[in-house]
Amino acid sequence: AAKIEDAAKKGVDLRYVNTSGMDDPAEELIKLSDGGFDDVGAKKWFYEAVTYVSERGLMNGTSETKFEPMTSMTRAMFVTVLGRLTGVDEKNFTPDSFSDTKNNTWYSPYVSWAQENSIVGGYEDGTFKPMKNVTREEMSAIIIRYIEFLGLKMVTDADAPRKFTDAAKIAKWARD
């Protein structure tokens, strides 16, 4: 009952909400009241994290109604989150550095920002591969460059790569 009252306080007119057939009407009403995603219910383990990144504009979801929290993160998504976290003004960056980063995409200004600030370098063939899933190696390298971009000092453990069970598979470029 308290959740329904909270929903009413947020402006949801409960007279026009049909709750029949809902597994959890209170959860559905909260979702309606705070502009949540259909696939992110208040009882899900990731609810607070999705709410946090969504409210701060770091991640927008894959549509107005879907967040797809179990979807793998692409290189474009990862760079976009870092750009938004930094407060990049999209208007100040236009894509021109990678052959596969097109103008007027949701990620293109962030990829350009990251490239211009040496956070990403792309592939040897001149592409960025924005829709490719970001690997753990790529994510680590990007985060290290991002920390350097911020002017922060990175405390490293020279033995860290040896602590991974798959350390032998870490590419040379990712070790550097």
C-alpha cells in the first residue's frame, strides 16, 4: 500500500491504471511514476544501478521503454558513458577520425572526444568498431588512459596480470 501511495504522490493518477493481470501492481505503478524501463523492475538486483546511471544521464537504455541490463556493452556504449561522466559537450566533437564512425549517431561525438584525448586509438585498419562488444582488455586499457586524461595517478601492481587465470592470453598491447 505504501508503494501505491508513493506512486500517487509522484503524480500517477491511479484511477486510470488498470492493475488487473499485473504480477506486482505496486511495482508497475512505481515504474509508471518514475519513467522506468519495462525490463527493470524494482525487485531486480540491478534496479538501483540502472536508476543511478539513468537519472544521471550516463546511460539511456536501448529505447524509451527498454534498458536491456543483460546486454553486453559495446565499445560505443563504453566510450559514451565515459564521455557523459566527464560532461563532454557533444556539439564540440564531430567524427572524422575513424572510417566506421558515422556522423549523427548517438555515440559519434564521444568516440571523437575519446580519440582526440588519446583515450582510444582504434584498430590498425583505421576503424573503431563501435558495435563490437568491448573486451576486458579493451576496457582496462581505456580506463587507464581515461585516468591519465583526468590527470590522476594510477597506482599499479606490476604482478597484477599474473594474478588472472588467463594471463597468458592478455595481448601485448593490453599489457603495455
